[in-house]
Amino acid sequence: MKQSKKDAAVLLGVGAWNIAIWSNFAKNLVRTAKDPEQSRPTPYYVAHGVLVAVDVLIGGHLVKMGAKGLLSKS
């Protein structure tokens, strides 16, 4: 699929934002898991860990698509 440079820049930006937000969420999730005052069941961490992993992969794919579009000659 051919995309414009503007579309590619948007994909790159959205992908980078997605990675940044979900990486921060993962950091906070780890901090919560280490906090003795926070008591959450294991499925909470599993579900959110899977969510983080999937969304970071999606963000990476968007960055890849955006970079490819920006680097294309047309």
C-alpha cells in the first residue's frame, strides 16, 4: 500500500507514542508489583503484562511502517 509522507509521519509518531506510553505503564506496573502496600492478584499482572507486550509490538510495527514510508523515494 502506497502512503504519503504525511501519513508515514503520522504512523511514525503514533507508533513512537504508543511505545513510550506502554513502556511507562510497564515501568509503573513493575513498581506496583514491588510495593508491599499494593496487593493485586497475579492475573492482574499477567493480563496487563500481555497487554503491554502486544501494544509495544503494535507500536513497533507502526514505527516500522512510518519509517519505511518516510524513507521511500516517492
